[in-house]
Amino acid sequence: MKILVAVKRVIDYNVKVRVKPDHSDVDLTNVKMAINPFCEIAVEEAVRLKEKGIANEIVAVTIGAEACQEQLRTALALGADRGVLVQTDEPPGSLAVAKLLKAIVDEEKPDLILLGKQAIDSDNGQTGQMLAALTGFPQGTYASEVTVSDGKVNVTREVDGGLQTLSLDLPAVVTTDLRLNEPRYAALPNIMKAKRKPIVMKTPADLSIIVSSTLTTLKVEPPTQRQAGIKVTSVDELIDKLRHEAKVI
């Protein structure tokens, strides 16, 4: 069984994001980058399936600039067998990413495709669904548990009313949620081994895909600073402030 895992290069979630002075975009100068946390969960799940003997090959795929090789090497150090980098200097939108992944799926013919449910930079949460639509594969989104057996993958997902379990025929697309697992740290020997694992370089032109975005960013603003709270001495004072200052009642 072959698993294809998509990973994305994003600002490390521990870093405080800065906006450029002209408000045109996020400032990436000298900023630490990392694998998107939800993508890291997808890699971990693929590695666990391989450790159980269910999968025999894991292919990590990323789309972006040449620097994205760093995140591919991290995925390889975590347990992926080889990597594919679709190199483009123009940041592709969600639909372009889905089309590029679909082209890779057509070449690799994986049995299972794992993606993070969303990326922490754009927070769109739609690439997995778009990929499923383009490939025609069944999909299970926001997975909190994944089991594979008898040519099917059972995906448990959290819904408003509790838990929902879907049984999907393989090949299938699954997007991973936070509670699925806790990713491991890459050990130093595995980091050294990852340097020798192969990474195939491709371009959107090789896959006959146009990556130009149909969206235009108008302005980027940092979040509004939250004001400090105050203490009240009585219920009557609280009601008075809610009514006359906050004007919520």
C-alpha cells in the first residue's frame, strides 16, 4: 500500500507573525519556517500505518519555492521514504494546489492520500476537499481516528452531535485533525538518513498546470490589540457596565 502525504511550508507556530510596513503581506524576513502542524500529523499517521505493516511506501509532496526542500527533509526524517517538490516561486492558491496534487496522484497512484485539514497561514481548509472532487475519490475530513483494513479506510470524525465514522473504499482522501495523534520528534540518525533519501524536482509546467492565483490580497492587518479587563465589585456594577459601556444588554 502506498500513501501520499502533502506537506506545506509555513511560519513556525511559535513565532509571532509580523505584517510588512506597507500592509501588502506577512513579513517573512529571517522568520523560522516549519511544516504546517496539521501536515505533520498527517505524516505521523502515515508512518504509524507503515510501522503496523499496512503501508510499505510513503511519498511526501510539497509545492513551493526551492526552500521547501527543508520541510520535505523533515518529513523524510520523520519516516517518509521519498519526496516530490513541485517548484514554483508564485504562491499557488488552494485550487491550484489541488490540481497539482491531482497530477502527482495520477503519476504515483497512491492507495491513500493524507493531508492536514488546514494550513495555519491561510486557514482555508479546502485543499483536501478540492482534491477529492478532482480525483473522484471518497473523502473523510477532520479525522480524529483512522483505521485501514480489507481495502477500506474507516475515518472517525468529530461532529456537532458527537462522533461520526465513515467507511471509505480505497483509494481515498483523508484530512487530519489535531486529535488524531501526537507527532514524534525526528531523531538525529533519521535526520542524517533523510539527507540521502531521494527528492524529485518538478515544475507546474511538467504537470501541465497553471498556478496563477485568481485571488488578490488587498490588505493585511495585524489583529486588534485586546484591552485589559477590569474587576467589578458587585453584580449590579457588572450589569451597569454591560448595559452602558459594552452595550451588549
